[in-house]
Amino acid sequence: MVHVTRGELGSVPIPAVPRKEQRQIAHYLDTELVRIDAIATRVGDAIDRLKELRNTLISAAVTGKIDVRSTTRGVTTDPVEE
């Protein structure tokens, strides 16, 4: 096992980003996270809306409110195309 003394550790240069640049980076990341969170919320809302529409469509098809027989032409039930 390798041992490192305080003196050896103290002589190792540790790079540090200037405080001003650190603040700029932090501000940029905060701004981007707000933007990403907004996008994630919009995507989640869209997914919820699509699920509602899917359920409405299935319900309408099952209850006979829409005729789905003519819309199935060219649609295969096999997920793997031959």
C-alpha cells in the first residue's frame, strides 16, 4: 500500500477556477436547469394528454362510437415486419 505524507500532498498543485468564473458557470447551469425543467414539465403534460386521448379513442372504438374497421387496412398485428 502506498502512503502519502502531508508534505507530499501539500506539494501537489490543485487547479482552481476563479470565483467569477465559478459564479458564471453556476448561473449558466441554473438557467439551463430552469429551461430543462420547463421542457420536462411540458413533455410530461403532453404524455398525460396523449394517454387521455388514447383512452378516449379506445372507449369510442369499444362502444361503437367510431368505426375502426376501415382504418386498419395496411396495419399488421405482428410487430415484426416481414
